[in-house]
Amino acid sequence: MATSEIKEKNLNSESIPVGTPLMRQYMDIKNQYPDCIVLFRMGDFFETFNEDAKITAKILGIVLTKRANGAAAHVPLAGFPHHALDNYLPKLVAAGHRVAICEQVEDPKLAKGIVKREVVEVVTPGTISSDQAISQKSNRYLACLYFHRDETGYAFLDQSTGEFYIGQCTNEQLTEELRKFTPSEVLLGESVNYSLTKWYLELKPFITTVEDWLFNFDQSYRALTEHFRTPTLKGFGCQDLVHGITAGGVIFYHIHNSLNGSLDHVSKIRPIIDDKIMGLDHYTVRNLEVFNSLSTQGTHGTLIDLMDLTVTAGGGRLLRQWLNKPLTDKNRLATRLNSVSAFKKHKSIMINVRDRLKTMADIERIIGKINRGNVSPREIHALGKNLNKIPDFKTDCQRSKENSLTDITGQFRTVEDVAGRIIETINEDTPAQLKNGNVIANGIDEDLDELRELAGGGKQWIKELQDRERKEAGIPSLKVGFNRVFGYYIEITKVHQDKVPPDYIRKQTLVNSERYVTQDLKDQEEKILAAESQIEEIESRLFNDLCRFVLSKANAIQNNAQVFNRLDVITSFGVLAINNNYCRPRFSEKRVIKIVEGRHPVVERLLPATERFIPNNLTIDSNQNQIQLITGPNMAGKSTYLRQIGLIVLMSQIGSFVPAKSATIGIVDKLFTRVGASDNLAGGESTFLVEMIEAANILNNATNKSLILLDEIGRGTATYDGLSLAWSITEYLHEHKEVAARTLFATHYHELTILENTLERLENYYTAVEEFGDKIVFLRKVLKGVADKSYGIHVAKMAGLPESVLNRATEILNVYLSREESENKGNRRTLPPERSKDQLSLFEVREIRLKQALSKIKVEEMTPIEALQKLDALKKEHGL
């Protein structure tokens, strides 16, 4: 609603004296919810008062009015139309406020005295579920944490979908567990000191404190078993999660008693047990750019942006969950991959399934809306139509004669009674809002049908009256109209005032016309309005009965929604594999990874059409070449190569095909990356400290079944300190069997390459570069061997550094290279020369390089022909 409209409404509001019954009613409610902004329903508007009004006006950018209300005080006011609640509520919650929605709970027409009002819902950052506030393809969680000695029990609830998880972990693991769910709000005991904890400083969720006595296992266990109507929780597989159950019970108590919410749509507990789930820490997710780009913090250029070809909101949410929890169970992976293979093989069936999925509503969130009582008739009707399509999905998958596909659709639960009742009850062309009428189909209720006939006949009577009066009065422009204030009326322009029949009763005078009524019109109006009022009541009752019936079947409906979500993700994997020429990965229990012509899935899609991604191979075996040390210049592709290996492993272990000609993956239990340089200034951590924290995390948690991707170690400190650390870390990974993980280590420390002579399971590799005169071409190939130099000055030239800077850098580099040769001969070090007054010319630089190249040639070992060929190569290389 426009600010001007709100301003006009506020200026015309009726004064509300502080001492009136209405304000006493408001103050009683406000005293019950002192920490909330109270949205107080008054007719067609939500009003706020006093301090709430000042806060609301500022956040929403609406007009704050201050009216003299009797002799008592001036009361600040700010409000907005009730139909705009979904637009304004998210803004208040996003600003960090709890909001209590106070509704009129009786019909004003029937009220004796002041209308009864009650808070029907308290909305917080973790429980808001309006369409404007939540992302379709992301969950929004409320969390509860229970700290018990060295362990933490936790529970996560998405109010919009009814997904409910519980689990527990050590206090050290808590931050990683919270990152996977990124809760918008966290419930804590009032005595918990959280302000300096690692998880809070990093995630900064909205915190709500509750009484400590709520954290009682017996009480929580009883609350959960009563809700799920089961004698125990063993059937959910969470019986032993004592601390998690405690946290889960507190969430239920808080929703019911503090927020006036309902949890009828929460139909099961999903225990968080990390058995057979790949360890994937925050650093790895960030460094591999799974969900967010390191450069822009957006989704462009990320793995999720590439892979999310899902066509439903629920499918998008499931894909995110799979990417957060890759599998290490070969059987579960085989099940997913078999389904992808089957859809890839039966492309026409896959297209049919996806076309059907495109018409699906967000079933999980519709159930959530039914639970909250704010579902629309159209959403209910869409739910019925979607559930009615289950047999079509089954038929499609049965046509394939693939067990993997029939197994998926075999998980659908029978809900024909729900679909049938919805479709039978709700009109095909139902309006968006219940109050608009014509929601319930004919033939459902006899009284409703009779009243509709009466109301319809009354409206026909009105039309016939208009035609008759026009003819009898001789006024062609005579009009019979209706509005909510004056009811039905006969309107006649002032031009025809002399023709007004004597039995017309004047009702309202306008600028250009007069409005009248007749006794017959008044009598008919009463009949029509009475019928319409009864129609509205019956439709509301029947619609609410239908919603309660649907909610009673929530468990089966939510199960079917999950099957739809799974079909969506699996078919999107099939499309991805076909469009991008991906292969099916094979899995091995051996600690190997063999990738033939692997490609970076994101980079290859972002390249211009004129460029082709250069694939690379990888063969790594913990028993033979456990560590691969990769040298080469910047921009040659080391980081891309490391990331593509990590992404191929990650994609394969969520059940996706991968960008390669072939891929054999020895199951990775934990994936670690240390890529690039960044700092955490807000947390007081320098670039080098962040680097060491990531390295420590790897060394302390890796196992011999892990995969480690290191892109530079020790570059954030002094050269010899960094080299020493990189050297020591490499030896540690090689010599300690418990952390002897498959490791790819890209480095600029060429000194480390000599480790190939002392560490039996370390091999040297390099990124190939071709030199042409003073220019270089990156070949993007990773080959066995050692890079001869880093080409840093060449890269600097490509970046556009001034020529004088490049010349000086070349001069210093040459001195260092000469010093290195001297040191190798036992001579003392020399320092870089003083900056000369006249910088070296480009010709002198080339001369120095040529002399260096000539000094390395062993003429005595060459034939005359070889010498001539080498001379010719040197001339071309140095532009002579």
C-alpha cells in the first residue's frame, strides 16, 4: 500500500483515548507480550501504538501520527491495511523484532460492546513463513541448543515445511553442525553465556532465551511422544539422542506456549546421525564455492548454480541438503546413480516426469500453511490436483521397466481419498481468497445450494427491477447499484429529476445525481444480504473441515512430497549429465582416485564459446603416490585443477554423474581444502592465521580415507618460515599412517620438489607452459615432473605493470638466480644490487637471459646437428 494511502487513513482515524475500553484492552495484551511489537487489528487495519508505533513507522517508512486522545496523553499511532500483512511483517522481523499478531476473534456485528481480540501468533526470525520472507528453494530453521558438559543436544525445525531434526555432538563440533542448517533463530537457556562463543560470533543468529527449567529430558520426551501419539521414540531411530530429545521438546513447548503456534503438520522426527556421511567442513564448502562465490558472495559461478536444474521448490531444497551431506555408503550411492542412469537411458520418460513436476505446487509448504490457517483455496485445490497425478508418475516409471525408477514411485503413499475430496469439494475456478465466495462446489451441501439459488435469484430480480424501472420512469440511464455503506440503491442523474416516481425515497445526494430506495428494493436487499452472509458462513465451515481432514493425512502427504522432491533432483541430474556429457562414476573401497579427462564443472560452462576447457587426468593411490606435489606459475591452472578434483568427488558422492571421460572414486570419508588467501579481520585473524587454522583443522581431523587439496601453504609469512611449515606438513601427511590421506599439494616452493627423493609415496607434477620469446602460453595440462620456474614476471607483465618495474624485477631476479648458482657451488650469498640510476634496457635483459641459457648447455654432450638445432631454438626463444 502506498504511504500516501496510509497517511490518509491515519489522519482520518477515529481518536482513541488512553482510558477507553479499547486502549485498556490493548494495554492488557501488550503487558502479556512486552518484548513484541503488537499488531492490533482494528477493522481493516493493523494498528501499533506508543513505542511500537515509532519503531514500526521507522522500519516500514510509513507515517507516524500523534493524536491528542482525551486529556490523558498524546498516543503515537502507525498502521497499515490488514491485507498488506505479508508485505510488512517480514520487514519488521528482518529488523530483529518479535511480532505479536492480535486479531479480532469475534464478528464485530455480533459483539456486545468492545470486540474480543487475542494474540493468535507470535512471529520471530526463526518461525516467519510468509512467501515474501522465505526463499522457495531454501529452508528456514528455528534451532534449540542444550549444553550438557562437553556435549550439545540440538533440534532444528522449519515451520514452513514441518521438517524436524534432532541430534547431538561435542561442543567442538557444534559450529560445523550449525553451519549445515544456518538457523535464523536459536533458543537457549537463560543462563547460557553465548556472546563470545565461536558459533555465535561466526553465525550471529537471532537469540531467544527461555527458562532453564524447560531443559528436562523426561518432560521433553513426554511432549514428543504425546505429539506423535507413540509410546516411545524408538520408531524414529532417535531413542539414544538424550540431549537432542531434550532440545526438541523445548522447541515444541516454545512454539505452543510462547508463540501460540501449532505443530500439527510435524509428522516425524529425522535424527541427525553422521554414520556414512562424508565429513565436509565449512572451509571446504567455501573454498570449493559450493553455495557462494568467493569473489562476489553471490551464486553465479557456484556449484549449486550449475547443478540446480530442479523445477520444484522442494526439489531445490533437497538438492541443497544432499550437497551438505554427501554419502559414503556405496549401496545408497548406487541406488541414486541407477536412477540417474535409468532416466538418462529413457529420455522421453524423463521429459514427461519433469513436465509433470513443473506443474507441482510446494506441497510441504502448503501443509505448513494449512497448519497455520492461512492457506488459500487455490493452494488447496492445487494440492488435490498434484496428489491426483501420482498414478501418472507411477505409470511413466513403470513403462521404463527399470527397477530403480519403479522403486522410487513405489514409495508413494495412498492418498486417493484426500485428492478426491479436495477436487470434489473445491471449485475448479476457485478464487484466491475464501471471502470472495464460490469456493465450494455445488452438490456438496444442500443448504449452500439453496442459498446460492436464492442469492442468484435475488440478483436476477435486481437486474429485472432495473430494466422495469427504466421503462416505467422513462429514464434510460437509471441504474441500480450497491455498496457496503448504503446497500442497494437506485441512482438517477439530476437531468432526470423531474421524472422521479413519487414512491422513491431519497437516500443520498451526489454532485451530479441522487440515490433512492423503494420498499420493494429494501425487502429484497435484506433477503440477498442474509443469504450471502449464510453462504459465507457455510463455505468457511466446509473449507475449514476440509483443511482439518487434509492435515490429518499430513504424514502421508509429506512423504509423497519427498518422493516428488527426489524425482526432481534425480531427473535434474539426468538432464545435467546429458547436456554436459558427464559420465557415471564408479566406486571402490581402495584408497584410490582415477579420473580420465576430468573437467571443472563450473569453469567449463563459464568459458566463452571460442575457448575449450582443457581436461586433465589424475591417478592417485595411497599405497603408491599418496602425495602429488604440483608446481608451476600462477594462472597456469593449479587452483582450477585442485578444485575440479574436489568437485568431481563431491558430485559423485551425492549421486550425480561427473565431468570426466571416466572416474573411479575410492570412497572419501572427509574432504578438505585449503585454497587461496583470506583474512577475518572482524574476528582478529590475519590471512596467515586463517591459513594455519585451516591447516590445523585438516591435520587434526583427516584420516587415511580422506582427500586433502592444498593450494599453497605458508605463503602468508616470511619465505623461510612458510617453506619450513610446508615442508613439515608434507612430511607429517606422509609419515603418520592415521592421516596418510590422498593429497594434492600445489605450491610455489620449488624447494619442496626434492622431497620426491626422500618420501617414497610423493610424486612431482607441474602445470605445463610454453615460452615464445618473452611471452608464455599456459597449456593447462598437469604433467609428471617439475616446473623449471614460476614465470612471475611474465604474469606481472600480462597484468600491465609499468615496464620500468618489470625491468627492475628482472634485474633483481637474475642476481638471485646467480646467487643460487653460487650457493650451489659453496660460495657466499650476495644481496640484490642497489637500484641503478639507469634501468636495464629490454635488450640487456634479453642478453642476460641468453647468457644464462647458454651457460646451461653441455656442448660436449651434443652432436653438431643437435647443437645447430639448439642454437636455432635459442634464437627463436629470445627473439634474435
